[in-house]
Amino acid sequence: MQVGNGHQFAAPRPMQPGGTESMMHSARRLLDARCDELRARPGGDSTEELQELLHALSRMNDGTWGQCEKCNGAIGRDRLRALPETRCCLDCATR
Ligand SMILES: [Zn+2]
């Protein structure tokens, strides 16, 4: 199976030290699990929460996860860890 431009599990890119990749990996598992949980509930499929979770997962696929949708700044790691589905940084969220 061909994936995109042929790069499958592409060579390691220079990443920020500290491993945003591995953090994203565990956040993704968390989001996946919460999606499953919601979907198992009656009506869970149409909740806003599920939309947020799916949005976060698609941002991971786009490579924009961890980036604020309002100011394009980086969302703090502590915030991402606590709230992996968040769309904006603490500054924008409290503004
Ligand atoms: Zn922001």
C-alpha cells in the first residue's frame, strides 16, 4: 500500500527536544479511548464533546495539534496534557 508521497513512517524529523511526538502519542490514545467511551453511550455520537475529540484527532493528523487556533502560538504542554482536545492556548482561553 502506498501512503502519500511514499514516505511511510518517515525518517525522524528534527523535533523539539522533549518529545512532542511521544506526548501526542499518549494523548491520541487517550482521545481514542474517550471517543470509544462516548460512542458506546446512547446519543454519545452527537455530543459536542465527541466533536471536540475528533477535531483534536484530525489536528494531530494535520500536524497542527498543540498549536493555538486563535493566535497560532504553542499551547503549553501542561495544558495539552490536562486537556488534549483543547483548541487554544491558555491566554486565548481566558481572554
Ligand atoms: Zn492563543
